[in-house]
Amino acid sequence: MNSLRILITIFLIGVAPMAASGDELDRYETSLGGSERLRLFALTNIFDRYAADPAVRDGLRTELARQGYYYDGTGSRVLRQDMWIAPILAFDGNINGGTLNDRFRFAGLEFHADPRIKAKPGWVGGASVGARTRFALGNGSLLDLQGEGKMSWSPRYDIGRSSAQISACLLNNLRGWTFLDLCHRLRENKRKLGRSTEASTSARLSSLGQVGNSYHEAWLQVERLSYGASEQGVAIVGLRSIFDRIMPYGSVSFAQSIPNEMAFRSRIELGVQLPRNGRIIDLFLWTQSADGDRFLGAVREDQTHGVGVSVQSTTGPRITVSFVRNSSTADFYDHSQLEAEIRLRDVRW
């Protein structure tokens, strides 16, 4: 908890001077970096006073069309269909999926891991390829299909890594600014020394509203995760807000334990997005606790903390740098890791 307090204090000290006063148009422009529903909510709140502004008028028309509010049951159901590819250059602290520590002490003895399974850090280059199709099912009701794959290779070690995910979501407007979304996702990560798969099915109830001069999107999500033969229930409460030129967000997650397996039990995420001179700066931190495993007969518990920054240019690359520190009751799993990624601008068609 002391580490978490330090992280949050540093985060708040860094963010506080960046907030600035503004007006309703500032809040809309800030929303460009957030969720599409919160962006639509901001647009509808300022439209009466800024209808003469072509950017606001066209923005509202575009968002309504993208989110299915013009669909009357006739014409094409396809609201959006695109593909993309983006070159990626990244520094990975564990390209091969190996062990981050190669030795530990126990009962006065020092044990060494096989050098062949030691984690290999370094730069990798590759690309992300994806596709998305959105269908209208009714006024404000959508089927959203997405898929993305990432492939990269390390010239230093002559090894590669890959990941892929696909998702299908039913997005439903229940009434007013209340929504119910049902999603199913599949994910896979593959490295030289390991492969992991995960499936999730979730239901998310969200509501949007205005408090004073700020806009908010709050949600409650229940999710079922599957890791091979193991399953885990998760509950998540989250909030994303828009103030003048600043957009904070956060969530708290709680999960069931998995007998005899290491699994996360709770997670806190905090972040803030700041639009600055055509760029969106995203500052974020998170902390997570995990347990359920045993190491040499002793119960293992881990505390993981992470902090990072991402800078997204509207016409250029997205650069992300993050640092993660894991502290475990089993010293073998203590580690620190620095990662960075440069994703060039998407080429879409």
C-alpha cells in the first residue's frame, strides 16, 4: 500500500498543474481522446450553442451515424468497415517468454536456472494488422466485430513473438443515456518459450450524465475469464470523466481465486488524458495483487505496480513507455521491467 500511495501522489502532483479553465467547446475537444459515447454526449450538450460551428455540426452528424442512430431498418446495415496496418518498433524486456530471474536462494543454498530459459530483452520490429466491421441492428443497437494481430521479430536473437485477438460485441442503447453491452473476446500470445490463450465473456451496464460543468461515463461490468481449463469471475467498476482540457479515468476490479493457480485478485487503474497541441498525452498507473500458487511449499503472493505515459499524435506515431515492478513473497519472482513501443501512423483502407 505504501508503494501505491507513492505512485498516486506522484501522479496527482504531475497532473494538477496541467488542468486549466475553459468552456464547453474545450470539453468537447477533450472528448476526442475518449470513448465514442462520451464524445457523443459532449456534442449533444454543446450543440444548441455551437450549431453554427461546422466542426461541431459535422461531428454530431458523424457520431450519430457511426453509432447507428440514423438506421431505420432500411438500406445497408454496414455502418463501418475498415482495415489497417501499422509498423511497430518496441523494446521488450522478455522477447522469448523466459524467466526474468536466473537465480534464487533457499535454505542457505543458491539455485541457478537453465540459461536457455532466461528472458531475453531487446528491440523488436514488426507490424499490427487489423480489421473492423460494424452492423446496425436497430436504432442505437449495433454488432461490432474486430480482429487484430501483431507480429514482431528480434534480429539480435533471431526469434519472434506474436499475439492475436478477436471480439464480437452487441452494443445496445437501453434508454436515454443508459447502455448494455455484451461481448465475447478471444486472445492468444505466443513466444518462443510459451503460449497463452484467454477467452472472456462480459456484460457491461453503463450510464452517462452531467454534473455541473463536467461529463461522466460510469459502468459496472461482470466478466467470466477462461484460461484453458481454469475459469475466473471478475467484477469491475469504472468511471471516465471530461473536465475542461483534462479527462481522468479509473477502474477497480475484483476477481475470484483459482485453486492451486496464480491469478490476480484485485486491480486498481488510474489515468488521465490531456489534449495538447494536436497530441493526446495519456498518463497512467496501476497496481495489482495476485495469489493462489505455492513455491517450494510456501504460499506465493505478488504485488505488481506499473506506471507509464503514452503520447498520441493525430498525424503521427503513438509512443508508449511503461515501467513495471513486481514484488513477491517468493524472491525468484521479484523483478523490474521497462518497456517501450513506437507505433507509426495506421494506414487504413
